[in-house]
Amino acid sequence: MMSAEKRNVMLEEIRSEPGYFEECLKRREELTGDFVKLFTSHRFRRIYFSGSGSPSHAGLVLKYAAEKLLNIEATYSYPMLFNNHEGLNVGGKYKPEEMVVICPAESGRSKGAVITARAAKAQGIPVVCTTLNPEGVLARECDVVIVKPSGNELALPSTKGHSTGIFLLLLCLVETAKALNTIDVETYRAYMEGFEGLIQSCGAAVERTLEWFEGHKRMVMNAPFYRVISYGANYGTALETALKFIETHKRLTMAYELEEFMHGPIRTVNPGDCIFFLCAEDGPEKERMKKLYEVVRKMTDNCVLVCGGADGAENPMALTFPAVNREFLTAVEYLTPMQVLACEIGRHLGFDPTEGMNTWAKLAMEPSFSD
């Protein structure tokens, strides 16, 4: 039988996330200073994000944030697709000092990001990373190394490290946007208030999700198939949710971008399927998400609107919490309840989050370097 300590370790790491967000804000100048200095000392025209697994989903979120906040073209791709089929500066339109590679890493040992970083370094292109290991193989290739304060995780599915990494790099982008005057004072203030708000909203989301799960346990645990739908930068949140679900409890889970769900997948919905609709920041996509929710409810009763409290009012199936709903920051706060759900489903199925599944197969393929 799995010990209580092992059953609770993943949940406790998720609960710790708001504390690391608060630490990032308190150490804001220290943690973001080198990043801001790099961007203010160069005239970057192209950003490449590189990372595998959870860092790839962070890269998707950060691509959209970088383009909007900094007015700089950004690219997100899986590292080995990028390294083997795409590459840096394919059209030859940028000078090395006009490009930057950003690797939102965990251990910093995954081969894809390291290979990208080495290729950039060979061409004189600056490289930035977040990592838990400032002396590791990736960090040694980087011009700017940002050490995440979250520390190593006892549970194998990354939760606190991933969320802290996105929070920290979004903070870097906002501070850089302020320094470059690509956002005004009012927008900067709104983002900073949003960062502060995540400390409360993510903490509340943990407890609210635990309550919701207790009330809907039978429905969730009996579902044969989980789907997660979102829009905008939160497509990265949906992908990360699917990864956390399958890492934690093995059950089949798929992630979809809102509009792409209409092009085939919607025809495959069956009664009993459990579908989570991440209804985040305001705008036309949010209204379309609400319409999709009402349509799909006619196919399966197990439709869950994950949203701020007002959007889920009087909906007994809605998983609501006091969300800040600031653009891009939603990629942090809407991930929290999904991490909790992954954890709870796994716990009720008896999986130990500290033990990897099919670890031998991953080791056989050697996807990582040693430090």
C-alpha cells in the first residue's frame, strides 16, 4: 500500500506554488535583471523558444506573450523538429545579435534544448534559460541563466517547477516591456497587480478544486476518456494538462484548441466522456467557448466549465475559483486546478507519483545528457 506521505507529495508541491510566486516577486530585480539587461542592450528581432515536455508547453505560452508584450517575432517548436527540419535564421534575414534563444527548462539535460543552445552559441546568438541546475549542461551554454526558486520535485510529474518557470519568464517579459517602453505604465501596473493576484487565486484554486472533486468524484472517476479544450496562449495549458493527466494516472487524455475541436474531434464525443472547457481571459473566444460548452452538453452530461466565479454562477458542474483572468497570466492560474485534478485522479487509482512509468524505455532511448 502506498504511504500517506507518497500519496500527498504531489498535492503538497502544487500547494507550494503560490509561495514561490511570492518569492519571485520579492526577488524581482535579482531574478529578471540579467534578462532585462540582455534585451535592452540588443535590438532583438526574433526569439526562438526551445524545450521538450512541459517546457515545450511553456514555450507556446511565452511565444504569444513575447510577441504581444515586446513586439518581437517569436517561434515555438519542438526542439528535435526545430533542430532537424527548421533551424535558426532559415531565410538569412537576421544578424546573430538580432536573435535570441530562450529555453524554459527544468533539469536542463534534455538533448533537444541543449543542441539548440549549442547551435545558437556557435553562431554567436545569445541564449537564455531557466533551470533548477545553474551548473548543468544547458546552463553552461547560456549567456543568461535564471535559477528557479522552486527546487527539485519529489513527484515526477512537474508541477511547481513548470508553473514557477512560466510565472518567472512572464515576469521577465513584462519587466522588459516596461524597460523598452513597449507597454505603457497603466498596462505594466495591471500586469503587476495580476502577478500579485495569482498568489491568492492559485492558492484558492487548489482548495476549490479539492472540494469540487469530492462532489463530482463519481463522474470524473467513471469517465472513459478526458478531453481538455482551450484557446489562445492557454492552448499550452490544455497540452500541459493532458501531459499531467497521462503522466499521473495513465488514462487517455487529449487536448484541443477551441476552433480545431470543431474540425473532426467534435464528431467523436460520446456519452460519458469528461470534457474540461478552460474558459479564461475575456474576448470573442471566451464567448465562443461558452457556446461550444452548451452545444457539447447535448452530447455528454460530463462537461466541466473551468472558469472565474461569475462565469460559472448557478452552474453546478462548473469548477470555479476567484481567477484574475489577466491575459497570459491565465496560463499559470488555470493550470493549477488541472494539476490538482491530475493528482486526485492518480491518488484514487492508487498510483505513486514518485515512481515513473516505463522508466526503462525512456532510459533506453537516452533523450537527455548527463551533467
